[in-house]
Amino acid sequence: MEQKNSGKFTRSAFVNSYLALT
């Protein structure tokens, strides 16, 4: 499993959520 990839995905999802809120 790639922990680094998971971290990046979570960050991207967080940004997407923020953009969706605005």
C-alpha cells in the first residue's frame, strides 16, 4: 500500500470539498 498516495488523495479531497463549499 502507498501511504504517500493516500495522504495526497486526502489532501486533494479536502481541497475539493472546500471549493465545492464556496
